[in-house]
Amino acid sequence: MGLLSLAKKHDQADFLKACNKALSLNRLTYKFVKNMLLNKTFELSTEEQSDLYLIPEHTNLRGKEQFN
């Protein structure tokens, strides 16, 4: 029922793109599809999308060597 309500609220082409992207990433949840529609991340390429999850270099971040 949730995905059907998203289909009614959003453009059909956008909804289909978001669903296809979710299928290709094996992320088959309502929340994932909803967030992709809200943020328009279904339009990003795989490379651009993976850049969203990179942790920026920072002097305060410790490497794995610092942990037991």
C-alpha cells in the first residue's frame, strides 16, 4: 500500500526510475524509495551516489590502527 501511495504522489517517470534504481541496488524498502524520490537521488549515476557516502579526510579522524 505504501509504494502505491508514492506512485500517486510523484511523477510516474520519477517513480519508475526510483524503483528501478532500488532494484538494481537491492534496496527494496519503502523508506529507500521514498528518500530517493524526495532527494531526487535516482538521477545520480552510481559513481556520484557512492561519493555521497565517502567520509571526508579530517585531522581528527583516527585510523583503524588506533583501536584495539
